Amino acid sequence: MDIGITSVDIRAVSMLSWREAEELRAIPIRLHPDDTVSVAVADPTDDSLLPSLKLALGGRDVRLFVTTPSALRAAWASAYPYR
């Protein structure tokens, strides 16, 4: 997913602090009407990632999208300008 051209939902971003996003190497990008959260990640092969994200997001189901590490860092800079 090219999160550089995808609008990031501020409601979704606010569900994770900058520190949590950095630790998980992820950024929530969309909160859906069914209460699931789309999350962009650089490494979807990490077996602990999905359970950790689900816990950090209050038990909500998570839809993973893959992005590049550089796009993830750019999205963090934009979404968390005052980290």
C-alpha cells in the first residue's frame, strides 16, 4: 500500500501513541464502520505483530496492509508531528 497517497484517518491514528506505533512498526490508517482497523506495517511476517496490534487497539480486529519502511517513517512524521 502506498500510504503516501492514501489519506490517513486521524481517528485511527489517535488509537496508537507515537511510541506504540514505533514499537510495533505500524500505523493505523482507517477505522471502519464495523469497528475494525486497517493498519499499515512494514513487516507482516512478524508472528507477534497481529496479537500485539489487536491488544493495543482495544481488542478490535485488524486488517493488515503492507508498506515500505520509508513510507511508514514518512507517515509517522506526518501523523505524529509533535512526537
